[in-house]
Amino acid sequence: MAEVELDTSGLACPMPIVKMSRKRREMKPGDVMKVISTADGFKNSVKVWCDREKAELLEFKEEGGKLVARVKI
Amino acid sequence: MAEKCAIVCNGSEPKNVYPPFILGSTAASLGYEVVMFFIPAGGKVLKKGFLENMKLENMPDLMGLQEAIKEMGGRFLLCELALKVVPDLTKEDLIDGAEVVDAATFFGAIEGANLTFSF
């Protein structure tokens, strides 16, 4: 199970979600995507993305002024 | 079959162009099958170079959104009347992947759409 990092710092809506979907295409079920964002809506949008895409939100935290989500594909 | 999202673009001003591409890329990212329809008033949006040249500060890159929608299976349908009424717009001028269709084809393409937007 690989873990990949996707840093979307500085990008606003809808880019974090769009980049997550593009990155997902390179990943396998069970892999984990660590997504970093500074977008205001990211906390909610990552939940919606996980619900829709049948992914699991393993962790969500603030770290060094940024939002960090770990998502299992 | 995936749920569908239909988005109609009614003009070529930023207010007509940004929302369709932002919501279209979001819908595609959330697993919707996206169908975008451009009426003649929005026809030139599908002309090569148009999206590259529309840039507003602090707004996302439209070409990037268009590529994302296309990569995720979204469709860009142009009303065939646009080729008759939009000055200097020919099939050869259109971005790769744009489809010229009539209204009935659009209806067929959005059959069963769960979400519809118009800008």
C-alpha cells in the first residue's frame, strides 16, 4: 500500500478536489493520498469527495497553518 | 451508470465562463458524467485560444479545468447553429474534443441528468 502526497497549497476551489481526482487515477485501491490544502472549503469538500468516491477519510488535521487530510482510496 | 450533470453556457463573458468550468470540473471530480452545452452566444468559448486568453486574477486556470473535465470523461457540445452565426467560427477552430450537435442530440446526451445548471 503506497502513500502519495499531493500539495495543493495556494490553490483555491475547485483545484484541490480536481487534483485529487486526477491523482487518484494513478493510484490503486488501498493506497493512501495525503492532501495538503490552504483552501477555506477544503475541510468540507474533502468529506464530500470521500463520500462520493467511496474513499475513507483516515485523518484530518491542521498542521503548520495548513489543512492536511489522509484519504484511503 | 454514473449520475449526470448538465451545464449550459449562454455567453462568453467571465460570468458565463468561469462557473460552468468550475462546477463542471467539480462535478467530474465527484464522479458525475458531465455534459457541457454551448449555445451560439457561448460558442466562441470553444474556439482554440479563448480559454487560454481569459485570465482573471485569483481565479483558476480555465484551460486546466477544461483539460480535467475532458480527462474525466466530460463532453463539450456545441450547438450547430453556432457555426452559422458566430463570426469566424469553423469546425477547424474548435478545441480538441468539442462535438457539434443539434438540440435533440443534447437532449439525448443529458437524458436522466440529476443536476442541471445554466449560466
